[in-house]
Amino acid sequence: MQKFYKVFLVLFIVFIAINLYALDWQSEILSEDNLKFVFSIASAVMGLILLFVLDAWSKIGVKKRA
């Protein structure tokens, strides 16, 4: 994995961790107060998935040297 992808990997994991910490676990997950954190977590997870897809695509055309 390239350094560029590793930076975004750490960034997305930090976003997920901060938003999980900010959730109000006493109320419902989809309550109005928690909804902004749930959307932020969902977008960070989609970013992680996209990150791994882009990393896989970048490895497809690369030939290994002997």
C-alpha cells in the first residue's frame, strides 16, 4: 500500500473512532442527535471501501520485477 493510501487509511479510522466516541449510546442510533454521527461514520466506511478498491486497482497493472 502506498504512503498516500496509508495516510487516508489512518484518517478514515480516526474519523470513525471520533464519531463512535461522540455517539449518545443511551438514545437510539437513528435519533436526530445521533444521525449526523451515523452519516459521518457511514461516509468514512465508504471511504475505506473506496480506498481498498483504489489500492487493488493500482496493483493490477504493475508488473513484478524479478
